[in-house]
Amino acid sequence: MKKNKKRNSLAVLGTKSARCPYCGSHVRLRSADGIYRDNSADAMLYVCARYPACDAYARVLPGTKTPHGPPRQRTAPRAQA
């Protein structure tokens, strides 16, 4: 009997088969411009191909293609009182 192992999203980031853990779309490596207000450090991110509908992304360690952590979704904006 085979065990169903959950795919580790970190293990596949950076490959052609990398998938978003939230919606299953492909994940792309791109600049953080447009996601971070101040991208003066030229940060790179793995971003879901369905962005902004699915806003999952993972920051990349500087100078590498290694993700800093698992892809996360932005939290909902706070309502202004």
C-alpha cells in the first residue's frame, strides 16, 4: 500500500513543476516590484501565476534562487474605521 505524501512546496520551488500550495497553479520567479512598496534591495520572489487572484508568494534569499520559506498568502487588508 502506497502512502500519500504531501509534496513539500519548498522542495519543488525553482523547478518547472513548482506549484502553488493554495491553488495548484505554476509558481514563477520574478522581481518583487509591485508587491513590495520599496524594493530598493532588488528582492526576488516566487509568485503564483494567478497573482493577484491568488496572492501566494515566497521571498528568495539574496543572490540565490532558494526560497526563504514556504509560499504564504497576504493577509486581508484591515478595514479602516
